[in-house]
Amino acid sequence: MTKLKTILIMATMLITLNVYAKTDPIYTSFFSSVAAGGSDVVAYFTDENAVEGDSNYSFEYKDVEWRFSNEENLEAFKVNPAKFAPQYGGYCAWAVSQGYTAKGNPEIWRVVDGKLYLNYNDEVQADWLKDIPGFISAANTNWPKLLAE
């Protein structure tokens, strides 16, 4: 079997597996097991800013690694991860409201009623900001169905 043919077969298998795979409850990029793109999710609340996490301050929650910028934020997350983890597992909140998943960008975010929401990009967030309560309601309805697919 030629090398090219082997690569094509493997690529087809990966695509097929990806199509039939259930939605992971926490978004990580394809070759990563780090949540929120490595951002410190506690910092969105304490610093009101996206802050890069440090692998020296990491914690495994829901089978993925979460990183923090300091020990204090790490400990706060350990005490109450649900308080700080992004909604819909860090997928784009607007996409979930539309009935599908897309990656959430840790640089495009908003805290609403004490909960962290990520969006795919600035344009998507601009649409999401037009009706946050409506989109959150729709996403809350869609999220369990997306996890079951």
C-alpha cells in the first residue's frame, strides 16, 4: 500500500469518527486536552480579563486540564468549578443557541448573571449581544440534546 493511500484511508477514518462522535462536554482543540484554550477561567471574574493560565497551576476537572495564572485562582476553582467553568463546556454560546457546536474563543467572552459565556468571534458575539437572554434560553434547551448526539 502506498504511503499516500494509507494517509487517505487514515484521514477518512478520522473524519468518519469525528462525524459520529458524541459532543465532548468540554471543548478542547483537536490535539489538546486543555480547557478554555489554557485561559484562567477564574480571572474572567476576578480580573475581568482573559488571562493566560500556567501549566504549573493546573487541575483536572471533567477529564480535561484547566490552567490558572496563580495558586489563589486554582484553589478557587477547586472549591467550586461549576461557578467558574464556561457555560456549554466552553463551546460558542451563540452556536449552541442555534443547535450546533463551534469552538469558543477565550478572547471573546462575557460574564452574564455570574456565568461565563464564550463566543466564536467578534461578529458572532455582536449577534449574540442583541438578545442575550433569548440566546441563553435557547442554548439551555439545546445543550442537553447536543451532548446526547
